[in-house]
Amino acid sequence: MKLRAAVFLLLVSVCFLACEKNTVSKIPHIALIAFLPQDSMQVNVDTAVIYFSLVDGDGDIGYANPAPGDTSNIYWKDSRDSSGFVATPFPAIDVSIEDPKKGLEGKCTFFPLPQPTPRTDSLHAATGDTLYYEFYIVDRAGHQSNHITTHTFIVRP
């Protein structure tokens, strides 16, 4: 009887230990890979672009068919703008890759729109303007990622 109980406990332990659990946080995490321009850009010639990686433990990023009012977005702001963050939806994400047990890991290329331009006062319109971007993401469950700030750069007229 004791032998059966020991064998049963051993089998249960092996099955339990063989289960693969997702240990990645359900709160998304982003990391800046690169930001262009390096130091300056010219309006209507160069393009600002943010490359970042993302990890989400339950993979609930974006929507298969994005619609107005969706909450899983990229939120970003121009340092010169005091009105707050702008929500930009993720592009459509194929639901066949979504697996809450495995989570989601990937890279994103983001073009802030509209592209930056110098402020319209006479000084900035003639010489250019300095700014940086701050951004974060939110998954469908409403979990907000960490915030990332780009380096400061100059927008030339």
C-alpha cells in the first residue's frame, strides 16, 4: 500500500513538474531598439521612426480587426505638446499567433503621425525646433507598459 502511494505521488510530481508555465508578466514590457533621426531631421525630407521590442505574458496586444474605441494601443506624445498622449492603434494582428500560455514577443516599427515640424513662431520656423518622444503601450486587459523616452533631436525647416 505504501509502495502504491509512493509511486502515485512520484507520478503526480513528475506530471506537475513537466507542466510548462508561462512566467512572463501579463503587464507588457517595451524596450527601445533604435530611434531615427540620430540628431536632426529636415521637414518633408527625413522621417522620424521608433523601433521597439515588446513582450506580453498573455499575448493580448492589439486586435485582429482594429476599431474605434479599442484600448490596446501605442500611446505617444511630442515633448512640446502639453495636451497629453495620442492613441495610435496597433496594426491588425493575426489571432492565430495568440496563445495566452506562450505570450507574445516581437518587434514594432512605429512612425509617429503627423511627423514633427518646427513650431510656427519666427524663431523656430527659421532655425528649427528641439523635441523628444515619450511612448508606452496598453494591452486589451488595460495593462500599461513601462514608458520609453527617445533622445532629443532637432527638426529643421
